[in-house]
Amino acid sequence: MSAAPQVLIVGAGPTGLAAALFLSRRGVAVRIVDAAETPTATSRALGVNPRTLDLLEPTGVTARILAEAGTVDRLHIHRHGQTLAVVHLDQIKVGARFPLAILPQAQTEALLTEALAARGVTVDRDVALTALSKDADAVTAVLSSGERVRTPLLFAADGAHSTARKALSLGFPGDAWAEPWQLIDVELDGPPSDEAWIDFRDDAVFVCLPYSGTRFRLIGFGPPLLNHLPDGWRAGAVLWRSDFHISHRMASAMSLGRIALGGDAAHIHSPIGARGMNLGIEDAFVFADCAADFLSGQSDRIEDYDRLRRPGDKAVVRRVRALTSFVRNTGAGADLARRTAIPVVARLPFLIERVARIGLGLDHPVVLR
């Protein structure tokens, strides 16, 4: 049985990397493992929201993100190509210190990895969690390398199919929607590089997000997105594409004894709202605070994590589901609601700000106690 760190982190996506960084800054010895042989080259998340930038600022990663990221200044909302509203996102006043930064997830992960390496922590790759057990004093993790690691705490950031969550027999209730959605990263000629675009169509929705320069992300369902681009747009090289189904789920508990879940292992939802990666980094921040206090002798602190995180995360999943339902619904009633409500809401700053706070991560506080 190998010598163990104080916290074993399973999963080196943004949630696991952030947890390792926050913990190491508190003087906690960590080990982070990931089943993948190499870092991900594709990017599910694009937006790093103001709340995340606040949390990461003391690590130095925020400055690096802002130096490399773009921004989205406007949102064009259309119905069958006709403008319903133009929302000037750069003029929304929500009291945030930072903007919504547009940076591919792979690059965000690279910056987190570099910050960890500067603190002497590297990711053990091609190493998966295969089983675990716990007792009153520690967690024993069995790894695919054949190691048995005994550690005071384990943080599972191992994704939607989390081995840790299943080993704990924790429920993952929620729902899944039947229709396939498309995600395409593509070179486009036509749309401005600082604008997001959404078009509500018959039995379809088309979303375009700026990625980097002439690269854009298309998200939607219905007919093939590249076959139905807005007038004047032309597609070039396709960089990545994926079909996926949307689910909204929340773990029945985010911790059990000395084992805690974060990120997609604990909650999943649609990409509408840009909260997945950001919510996971919030989990990592709160877990690190609870874990560091627990390891320094505050025995009740590890129990705080579930109490502090699950209600807020559950509320975000619920809000994102409602927002996605509004986007997804193609019925006549929904079409009428959009035609009448969107132009009105777009002219009422207090309503725009309320919706914006969801995407900016400012719809709830990050509570440590």
C-alpha cells in the first residue's frame, strides 16, 4: 500500500484541477489522478464567468485567463431570422469585477495545470479509480495501476459516470430529453467575433457563440446546423463536432463521510447558461476550504460541504433546466411567448440583469460557513 496524500483527487478536469490548486495553496498535500492518457484537446465549456474569475484571482490564473480570453459584447435574438432583440451584454450592470471571459475549456485546464505544476503538483495520467471503501479514519482507493491508496479524504471529480458516486450507491435523479442536440466548432465567415446569436425556428433552435477569432461554436437541435446558416454566413473547416443528449440531474448527496463529489459527478445540466465548468470550480473552492479546516483539526467541517453546496447547485440545475425548456420548446404557445416577451424583457434592465446573473454565476453566493 503506497504512502498517501492528505487528499486524493480523482479527475483532472477543471473541477479536479481547481480543487488541487485551492488545496495546495492551503498547504494540503494532494495527489490528482485521471483516467485519460493525455489532457483533453476538445472544449465543452467556453465561458469563464465572473464568479469563477473572482475565486481564481488569488492563484494568478485569472490574470492568465483574461490575457488570453475574448468577450461577448452583444446577444442577437431572432425568430426565423427576424430580430426580436439585441442585448448589449457589455452594458449590463450586475456589480461584477470581471467580464464573462470566452476561453476554450482545454486552455483553461492548461492554465490550471501550469499553476499546479508551479506548486510542484502534476497529474498522474492513465490512472483510474476502480474501487473504494471507507471507514471512520480514512478512505482506501484502488487504482487501475494496482495501487491501494489510503488517504484521509477523497474528492471525486470523475464526471457524469462517476465511479465514486456509483461505489457509494448515491442516487443521481433527474431527467433526460430524447432529441439529439448538435455541437459544432467551425470556422465561419460572416458573424462578428464578439456577438452571440440565437434563432428560434420551426421545430429547431440555432445558437452561435464566438470561440476565437473566426472560430465559432454552433449548438442546437433540428436539421443539420451547417445546412441552415443565417444569410451571408459561410462555413469553413469543421474543427470538432459531437451529438449529445441533454440531462438534468443532481446527486442525492454530495458527500458521504470522507468522500465528496464535485462538478459533473454531482450535477449535470444543459450547456445553456454556461454553468457546468464554473459550478464545478465553485464546488472545488468550497470543498478545499472545508477539507483544509478538517485536516487542521476542525472535525465537523467536512460535513459542511454537502450542506453548503447541494442546495445552491440544485437550484442552479433547476434554473438552467427552466431556461433550456424555454429555448427548447417549439410549440405555438412558446413561440407566442417569445415573440411577445423577449422584446419587452430586452427593454427592461432589471429583468435583463436578473437573467444575466444566471449565466454570470452571480445568482447565488458562494458560502463557506
